Amino acid sequence: MKDDGLTEAVQEAGAVELLLIRHGESEGNVAATDARMAGAEVIAVPARDADVNLSGTGQEQAKALGAALARIAEEFRPDAVVSSPYARAFQTAEIAVEAAGWPVKVQLDERLRDRELGILDRLTRLGVEKRYPEEAERREWLGKMYYRPPGGESWADVALRLRSVLDELNNLGSGHRVMLVCHDALIMLFRYVLEGMTEKELLDLAASTSVLNASITRFVRPAGEGPWTLESFNVADHLTEQGVTVTEHGGDSSVHPK
């Protein structure tokens, strides 16, 4: 969000509304679920993580999301739409914005990319245990928040990225509304930062809840400054209303330190 119009108007107040969208179901989501169910060690993804596309269902979810966004009154529409550069998120944003008929260009920001897994990329939990038993033990000891795989990121690392994104929202000028299209871990971490959660509160939430594909999470602060208020979380009613399949592709539910 550095040179895309989000930092052009620096005034005394910031954004008043924040919509967080998880991308639609991806081919990687499907492959990961299939691998876990088959007891496989490796996830047969068709491309590197950044290039994995939406599945057919994911495309339908993005269209349904756009139809829901089209119902937002013009004066309440986001005036900035920013996406993770990963294909599944950018495709979701582009399809949704087009379906909504919004005259806004989707901007990209690499800080909204998914968590990087380093040497554990493409491995299932079983694959990690079989191939990197010491890493599996270290991950269990540290928990999701602070475990950083070699070459990858911890959730704490990702939270640092998001804090800089949120700082920019505070300098937009009063009245702005922003939609961010990203990934499930990021939406959890946005909640962690915006609500001032503890590590335990975050991990309890992550262990019990999966962020649904193409779901909507909404934060507001009418004054454009101060704390944000969570208005809704993980809403996917727009999918069921339009007869589109709701998909739940969560991460590993073993998130607490042992």
C-alpha cells in the first residue's frame, strides 16, 4: 500500500471501516485437504505458493462475494481495495470487484502475502514429523505464535508486517473505507493486533475456528481514530444465499505450545 493512493492524503484522522476478505477456495486448499485425508507426506500443489490459482468453486465464491459487495450503498463502499499479490487472493479481489461493478483498481501489497513456511513448504503435518522430527518437536514446544521454520516466518513475524499496514490506515484522512483481500492466518492476526489479544486468546481462537473461504470480517471506528470495533467475523452467508458451496480449509489445529 505504499505507492497506490493509500498514502497520498495524510491528515489528522484515518480509515473508518476495514473489510477483511479471505480468498476463495484455491487449488492448494483442495490439494492440502486431499493430502491430509490420504495420509500423504507431501501436498501435490500445482505451482509455487504465490502462483496457486483459485479452484472452480473458489471462482464461484469470488463472484458471489462480488454480488454481496454490490449491495453496499455507494457512499459506504471501500475507496481502496488492496490484495495480497498471491494469485488466489488477487483473483478473488479482481473477480469480486468486477462482479460488484466498483470503479476501483485492485492494488497489491506484499505485506499481505500468506505466511512463509520455509523448509516445511508443501509438507503435511505427517510429512514434517517424518522428514523433520526435530522441527516437529520444536514447533510443538514453541506453539504457532513463535515457531519460525528455517527459511520461514512465525505468526509473530507476520503480525509485524500487519502493524505497518495498519499504521498507514491511520494516515488516510477521515472517512476512508478499505477492503483487504488476504489469507486465513492474516485475518486471525489482524484480529490479534486490532483487538489487543493475548497469545492464548489468539491461539484459542485459531484452534477452534477456521476462516471460511471468501468470508467477510468487518471492523469499524466511526471517528477514524482510536481502537477498532469488530462488527462481524467470518461471515459467509452471501455464499449460501446464492447457492455457492461454503468451504472450510483450515490450518493445523495444534497451535498451543506444549
